Amino acid sequence: MFSFFKKDPAAEAAKPAASWAERLKSGLSRTRSALTQPFASLFAAHAKIDEALYEELETILITADVGVEATQHLLGALRARVKRDGLTEAGQLKTALKAVLGELLAPLEQPLDVSGHKPFVIMLAGVNGAGKTTTIGKLAWRLRQEGRRVMLAAGDTFRAAAREQLEEWGARNQVEVIGGQGGDPAAVIFDAIQSAKARGIDVVLADTAGRLPTQLHLMEELKKIRRVIQKAEPSAPHEVLLVLDANIGQNALTQAQAFDEAIGVTGLVLTKLDGTAKGGVIAALAKRRPIPVRFIGVGEGLEDLQPFRVDEFVDALFA
């Protein structure tokens, strides 16, 4: 039994429910410390906006894993806003920085919409340990809360723990899991889609084995899975989600590029933001690989995976 299934439901129900804004603020505390707390001493040391201030701000942004390209973009936008609004005081930069960061991230805010097809097939991919299977379980819960009929396809056929974990999530969410051990993952997902079509299922969540972009034979297998999904349903997959562990920082750019080129990623899930100071990488993704961020995760709870909303995210960073 996995640890996240051992919580006492009665004890959990007795706890006061924190709002999403509170959980997000708490979950982003490490990134906030790396990104915004240095601003206090920076603004104390500089009364006026000058080149020295911009140079120190550049260092802070890069240290927070915003990345060089996104940092240069943000500083350029900041300079333009300072000139446009006639800002002169260093303390005025915080509000201006929030605004330009929000503008950079805005294209990433595109919520997942599963209403266009039935079954709506979602293929999930990512490296080992990114949190794919847990993400599937939480997505299944969210979809069930919306009244959707869900089926899980255990496409990670070689790691027994992955199948067992998915079956636990299936039992918890009262959804069927189609799977098999040691078989062809493409065939398992094909069978799941056929079954879903016959039973009137709304959404199929297809798990795949974790793999590194450098494992070329496994990336080819992922391409095959996508092709077989199209044979089962020509319009599918309707969504290809790449699950990224926020702890990897700038490596997220490499992963996003490699998986996108292989299977056409349509959305990102950024997990484990609560365990890292590298949440600034979302700005780097927005600049280099602006794939919509469908969900972000800031904890182990079912409700700690939520749609990405720019205003909420930026407010939590600068809280």
C-alpha cells in the first residue's frame, strides 16, 4: 500500500480546509524566498532606479532559475515600463516586475478542456520520478468530481509498482484500470480506448513508462504508442501532457523540447513546486517553449493539483 493512501479520512476531514490561495502561497515559499525576498535588501540598498539596481536584479532572477533568456526579456520589459510610467524609486519596481512577469506567463494559462471528444484521450509522458502516475490519479479524481466517467490505461507495463499504484488510484476513484504486466504498452492503451468507446467512457488517461530523452529507443517506443492511439481513435490523442518535476530547473527546457519534438506535447503539468526553489523555471518555459501549463502541483493532497492561473501564481510569488 502506498503512503498516500494511509491517511485517516476522519482525521483529514477534521482539519480546517486551507484555501487554494493559502496552499499555493505555502507551496511556493521556497521559490518566493529565492526570487522575492532578496528584493527587500536590494531596494533598501538602492533608493533610486539605476544600472547597479538592474544588474543586481538580473543576478536574483538568474539565481531563481528564471533563466538567461527570460531574465533578459523581463529586464527589457521592466526598463520599458519604468520609462513609460516615469518610475524613479527602487521600491516601485516590485509592482512593475509583477506586471511584466504576468505578461510573460499569460500565454501559458490555457485550462484543459475535455469536452470536445468522447472518449477524450489524454496521453501522459515524462522522465522517471516526475510524478506521472500520481498526476493521473489526481486528474482522475478531478474529472470524477466534475461528473466524468474515467478509465485508466496502465501503459507502464514493465514496472510492476506503476501498475499497482495506478490500480490503487483506480480503486480510490472508483474507475476501471486496463493493464497488463510485461506486455506491449501500445497494445494495452489501444485496448483501453476500444473498451472506453464501447462503454461510453468520457476520458481515458493513458500512463506511459518514464524515460529520459537520451534513451532514443524508448523515445521511439513513445512515438509508436502515439501512432497506435491514432489507430484506435483517429482524432486521438486529444491531449499529450508532459509531466515535469519542478526540481530539475533549467533541465525542464531540454525535456520539454525533446518530448515535444517526439510526440507533440500539448500541455505541461509542473509538479513538486512545494519542494523546490526553482519554480522560476516556469518563466524560462514561457520564453523558450511556451507550451500551455495545464496544471501545477504544490503538495501531496488531491486538491494540491490545480489549473495554472497566472494571477494566482504571481500573487503567491510576491506575497
